[in-house]
Amino acid sequence: MNTRILAIAVAALPSGLLAAGTHGGGHGHAAMAIGAPAEGAPARTIEIRMAETDEGAMIFEPATLDVSAGETVRLKITNDGENPHEFVMDTRHLIEEHKALMERFPEMEHDDPNAVRLDPGQTGEILWTFGQAGQFEFACLIPGHYDAGMHGPLTVN
């Protein structure tokens, strides 16, 4: 029954959402506006920390990311919090669509090269070559986390 409900829900999604590959491996190794999975060695590593504050906010440290178009970066992401968190980077529009979908289907699993989901204490990484210059976003799209402050700008210069 749950599979049937999910199939109906997926069929009702705007066709561009799945074609854009915001879930289930839809990205493959195709380039996105923000870039593509890296094929070469990274020029540098950016360490990113995910956590909660004593006041209840959910945060990324650093709160902003700046990279260069064409730059290959290792994003080393650590969940120092007490809750599961994820790091997803994409266009603002696709982050908003992904957030809405996660709110409807909170148990959804992801297998996207531009994202990593980590339990408390885990560390993961994304090797990425950034594409065109522009303003993008990174976020945790587990329901409630974005609204608790867990998002930030990602600028590709």
C-alpha cells in the first residue's frame, strides 16, 4: 500500500522535479547548474560542521561558502549535533522544491551526488567541481531543520 501511495505521489509531481534529479540518483554524473561530481583531485578541502545550538537553532559552520567556477573542492562534512542532518547544495529554486517534497515525504532516502545525510557523530564528503558563476544555496532539508536556520548561501565566483 505504501509503495502504491508513493507511486501516485511521484506521478503527481511536476515533471521537471524528477528530471532535475533532486532524488534517487537522478543526477547521475550529469552537470547541474551548480556543477558536477568531481573527476579530478580537489584543489582544497572545506570543512563543514552541522550542529544544534543550546537555543534550539540548527546551524552550519561556516554559515556561507564561496568557491570559484571550475574549482574542484572536497567538502568534508561532520555532524557534531544530536540529530541526523543533511547537506544538500543546489539552486535556490530546487532547494525550495526539495524542501516541500521532504515535508510531504519525511522518510524519503536520497542518493544524490550533491548531498549527504549523516547521523550524529558521522563524517562524510562530497567531491565537487563547481560550474557556472552564480548564487546557490546549501541546506538541511530534514523537515523543520531549514526553518530552524539550517541553510546558507553558496556563491560561485
